[in-house]
Amino acid sequence: MTIRGDSTEYELLKKWCETLPFFEQPKSVTTCEIGVREGLGSKIIMLSIRARIGKVDYKHIGIDPYGNLKYQHYDNSPEYTADYTDEMRLEMQKDFSDHPEFSFFHMKDTDYMNYFATQPLVYDLVHFDGPHMTKDVITEAVWFADRSRKGSRFIFDDYKKYGMEDISKALSYYGFNVMESGQNKIMLQKL
């Protein structure tokens, strides 16, 4: 079955994965997508990174609560129930069953961050496509920035719908700078 996506500029996501810099040969690589939905973003990330690193130990983490949650998606929108059904989750999990590098966490981003707060993982690339409220994205970005290394890339989807200037400013304290942007996606890299 073909894995679908609900965003745009997947070509930029692919390009930014294919050009992810490794300033020294990594012993392992970890990537993450917050907001997996049907999985096209995760598939692009995994295929692009795997092609670059060969047999290096690789893990891709997908985080998504699904379950038709009612929440405020954008800074200036009311709460509404999103169409992230459990059937969609089951289909996504089936689609990724033959990808041993894929680890799925059926939980909210905040639950993931709390659960793994003391884990020594370092993230090389994170695709932020979950909550789209500025305060939530800042919380995620800072948490992952604390667990990044030189060359790590953060890619934000729908960045014009929230306070990306504030997020960029917060990330600048961790050495992240805007490297490239499209109409929908923006990429920051730790220098």
C-alpha cells in the first residue's frame, strides 16, 4: 500500500534529510517525527537517512496520540476534534511493520518528553508536525535542542501558522540557525 501524507513540500524534507551533515562518523543516528499521521514524512526521513548511513545503527521515533483528540490546534483557533482515528494508527503501524528502525510511541508529545527526560538519546533530525501552538512547539524544540549535537536539524511544518520568530530566537541559544525555508516548511541547523 502507498503511504500518504497530508502536508506539502515533501521534496524539501527529502533534500534536508539527504544533506544532513555528520561532522564526525556517527556511531548511531536517531531521527524523530512528532505527528506521524499516515506516515509519509517518517517514510521519507527513514529512507533518506538509511541511504546515507549504511549499516550505522539507526532508530526513527514516531510520536502521535491519535484517537480523535479534541484540542486547540493553532494559536488563534478554537478547540476541535481532529480526524486522527485509531484506524489510521493501525494502518500506519501495519505499513511500518517491515521497518525495524521505526519505533512508534502512541502518546502525546508531552508524555514522550516526560517519559524520556532522563534518557541519553541524541537526536540528529526532528520533524515537528504535531501541535501547532507556539507555546507547545517552543516546549518541544527546547526539549530536543537539549538533546542535539552539532549538525542536528530541526524541520518545522506549517511554520507560518505559529510564532516561528520566537521559536527561532529560543533555539538560537542552542546554536541553531535558519538554513532554508519554503512556503510551508523551515529548517534550522545546529552550527
